[in-house]
Amino acid sequence: MKKFNFHVKPIGLLDMLHFKQMVPRRRAILASGSLEPITAVYGVNRLAQSLHPKRQKAVVSEIIPRKDANTYVLKADKLAYFRAGQYVSVKLRIGEAVTARPYTLAAAPALALEGQYQITVKKAQDGFVSDYILNNWTVGTEVTLSGPEGPFSYEPLRDEKEVVGLAGGSGITPFMSMAYAILDGTEDFRLTLLYGSRTKKDILYAEELEKICAATDKVRVVHVLSEDEAEGCEHGFIGADLIRKYAPETYTLYICGPRAMHDFLAGELPRLGLDQKHIRREFVPAPSSPEYFASYTGDPSKVYTLTLHLLGEEKQIPLRADEPVLTAIERAGIAAPSRCRSGECGWCRSRLIGGEAFIPDSLDGRRLADDEAGYIHPCSTWALSDLELEIFPE
Ligand code: FES
């Protein structure tokens, strides 16, 4: 066994003298410095700002209609580069409300270098925001976006070279970006995509997927139809048997789809025996009602009062028990910070000063220290009483 000998030199007189001279020497250096403010922007800061801007402006330059959805091509002189699978938060003012929604960037990341993003907005059942975008955005509409966000992207140090993607409905968008990135050589992995749709007509990006598969053998797509039987497609839901049928021997699983798909897969995935580190899930936005969770014991018909502390000012607003606290803040026209709206990113982190709140375990992405210090994520918190909250604007 190798032995290490540590020798600690005792502090001598010369060290003491040197130490004694340090403070006056530093003071002299500071005194001789220029009083002019530093004007230089350091290269590393410039790079960080261009990769992680807080806000970006873009204009709708083209609208590609799809079944119950539109793809919006957004252009600007400059847009931040992103990793295939990431999203941007779209900021909106709808009537009195100020809100935001996350949408995955669906095109190749390389297009961002030419000032282009693409997002696809699908009509949703209770889609207050998706309805607004589908009915109001036209070519020329100016939109405000966050910088690219989110950890749902391929990581070669962590992931296998083979990825099996499970997509449901508009959950195809991050995989479109990944497929394009594989095609143009930006990403280096093989993608087997099981894509669930109700019928053949509901498949989003059908033609684009076909073209990508024809152009590279690194991307393979299997359509799984729940309400239709069609040649060349699987029928039913994506479950463990279907995954085993198409998956290679070793792989990392990426999942993006509606809440119902995640719920179904929760019972299926243990049958695959995969290590948790090889299962990557895109976030699922919080449901509109807390009654979705079996552990909820509140009364969703109540309307409480939310006392807000914001930049030293105090404000009281109504707080419906059946919607996330963040929605009440936005409804009152207050621009609260948010990105993922699923309890994961921490952008909406706020301090709970008083009151009782419901935070379901599956949406509790808080750090332990935040939990103990009384911080909450209002996007995934529902009121059980009047609440008092301090929020921190961006
Ligand atoms: S917006 Fe991401 S945690 Fe609330």
C-alpha cells in the first residue's frame, strides 16, 4: 500500500512579517487603481448572456397548420442556441392576466444559429392559453420568450448510445428536434421512437418523420394507434411488451407525453427492469385541479385570500382552492416568474409566510433546504386556507 507522509511546516517569523505586510500592500494596490467604472464586458459573461438570456423577442414568420395544432416558425436577428429537447417559456398577456407557458423547441438546434425557432401548439381540452395562441397569433405577431430551458436532452456521459423515445400526441416535439439533430450530425445517438396517436390522421409531423427515417438509419419510428388499426402501425397503448419488441439490448428511455400516458407507464416500466438513471421523463405540467391527486383533502369549491408581498408592497387577491397558486397571481395581472409549471425548475420559488398549502409529492421538486425554510413552488401548490406569500420578480 502506498504511504503518504504529510509534513506541516511551522509558522516562522518571516511568515508573520509577510502576513503583517499583506493588508497594507493590498490597500496600496487598491488606492493606486483607477476610479473609472469597469466598462469591459468579459467574454465569459457575454457567452453566458447569449446562451441563457432571460428574455428574447421573435416574430411569427410562418404558420404550418396541422391536425388540431399549428407549428409557429419564429424568427429574430439573434436567438439563443439550445440542446435538442429543451423548451422556451412563452410570455403572454391575455386580458388582465399575465401568464406564460412552456413549449418545446421542435426544429433542429442548428436553425437557432440562423435566428429560427419552431414551436407547435396543440388545441387542449381546457386550453385557455393554447386557444388564445391558436386564435390570435398570425404572421407578424411579436412574441416574448424565455431563454432555452430544461434537462430533457441527450447526455453522452450518462445515456446509452441507443435511445428509445416514447411520445404521445404533441409530446413528439422534443423528439423531432432530436431526430433533426441526429440527421445533421449535431447529436450522435440512435433513436427508436414509439409514437402514440389516437388515429393515423392524428399523427403530427407524419411526413417529416418519414423523410428523416428515409434519410438516416439512425432514426426509426413505430406508430402506435390507440383507436385505429392500420397497416405498418401497432395498435393499442405503448406498454412494456411493445417497448421490449422494438428496444435494443441496452438503451436509455426518454418519455414525453400527456399525463395519462405517464400514469399508464408507471405501471408498465417496472416490468422492464431498467435502472432509474436510464429513464428520462419530460415534465408534465400540473393538472388544473388538485382533485386529480388521491392525497388531496381540501375543499376545491372554496375561495381564499392570498396576501402577497412583492418588492416591499403588500397586495390581497382572491385565491381559488381549485387552481394552482401561480394561476391566482397571474390572474391578478402580476408577472410572477415561471418556466416549467410543473414544480421542477424552481423559477417560481416563493416564501410561504403563513397558511396551509397542498403540495403533491409527485410535483414537489423543492430542495430539502427550501422545504425546511418554508419556500414553495406556486405552480404546483394549492391553497388549503388563506395564504401569505412573498414572491420575487425576475
Ligand atoms: S415554474 Fe418551474 S417550479 Fe414553478
